[in-house]
Amino acid sequence: MIWIEIKIESSGEAAEVIANILNEAGTNGVITGDKGEIIGYLPDDDLSGKKLEDIKVALNELPQFGLALTSPKIEIKTVNDEDWASSWKKYYHPVRVGRHIVIKPSWEKIEASPEDIVIELDPGMAFGTGLHPTTQMCLEVLEERLRSGDSVIDVGTGSGILSIAAVKLSAGRVIALDIDPVAVAVAKENIPRNQVAEKIRVKLGSLDEVQSKADIILANIIAETVIALAKPAFSLLLPEGRYVPSGIIPAEESKVVESLERVGLRIDEIRRKEEWVTIVASKSEI
């Protein structure tokens, strides 16, 4: 397959917004380069031309919100599968999250302590390397709040990282959902790699197709989808269950909070990291 590499130089809050623009265009995750550049990959298909134009339009609107690019130039080039694999892997290294979670690329070796919870990933073209603040905050919430035997629904599972972490943190069962067939395929490779396949069911689809109730519903996606899922999430949560949406930028925080409270969820916690927001909301018994 041929991919289109999009590289944009930026920093600070603008970098986070640019990453969100690329994700919404369909890059399924982005990489931050050594010099702070934001890098994303799109499949070179019939829709790639329109997606590139949408990205350029969104970037041109940034100055209206007080955000400017370090460089107005967007670097675009095509790469094949082999070149793509070697180009992004140089940015991906083991990372520690929370107290005991260690995420490592499948091609690297580490010396783990007995207390470490090691998650081995090859994220491919799916979002979820563990490097992004939204993923890290979701992992921290799981480590702190998941109880042994809890049932979990992971919406937008991407590489499967959150589903794998949930089982390794003693979840009883997990449903890993994604509407992207590429993500589903990647998750299905990473889950057995971590010896947790017996407790995770990977499905191509969305939350409104699920009937099983859960103690925790994770949604590391974008604010618009988080809001749309508020009502079905409330319906699927068990009493005192928690909806944990992430991928929210500060400008959308209040809108998301209002949507969660509107359906009956109680806001327990709001976490912020590097201009990203993660919310923990619970379903109280009446």
C-alpha cells in the first residue's frame, strides 16, 4: 500500500490542535518528530485528495483562534509500507505510565521489574502507541479506578492498548470496538501478543450495537463522538459504572461536561495533560 506522509511544523497548543485535525481527517493517530513536527499518514486512495484539502482548510483557520504554525509550509510526500514502517518506528520507544504500566514496542527489549505491567505493542496504522497524553490519562484512570473483575467496553480501541491494559489490571471481560477495519486488524494482532485474548472480544462496530452492560466505558476519541455516545453509554453502564471520555481539547470541555450531565452522569474528575482533557463520569444509583 502507498501512504501519504503529512508533516507540519508547530509547537505548544497549536501542535495539539493540529494533531486533532489530522486524526479527524483519518490518519488514525499521529507522531511527534524529534523537532516537534506533527506527522500523520493517510492511505493514498480516492478520498485522499479531499482529505488533504480539508486539512489545509482547517490549518488556515488556526490564526482565527490565536494559533499559528511555526512554518506555513506543509510537507507532503508518498511512501510505501516498508518506508512508512522504518520512518515512524524511530520515534517510538518504551514509555512508563502511571505507577506500574510500561508500554514497549514489540521490536524492543526492556528490563522489567516484578511490579511492572508490560504492554507490548506494534500499533501499525492504528492510534494508540501510549505516547499520546489522551492514552496516558486513560491508562492512569484504569490503573487507579478499575476493580478486579470489572467489565469494560473500549470504544475506538485503535491498537488495543487500553483493552490490553484493562485485562492486565484484572478486568473480567472487555469488548474492544472500532469502526476502522485497520484498527480492528491491528488490535487482533496485539491482543494475543499480550496473552489476554481469552478475555477480550474485538468487534468492528460502534457502541450503539452493543447490548452487554459494563462497569467502565472508555472512549478515547474526539469530543463530537464523545457527546454523541453519552446517552448510549449511560444506558450501558452498570450502577456506579464510569464513562471515561478522552481526546477532548480545552475549548470543548464545557460542552462535553454539559452533555454528560444532561443524560444523568455525574462528573467525578477532570484530568488535563498537555492541552488535552480526560473526564471521569459516573452513573449513580437512583
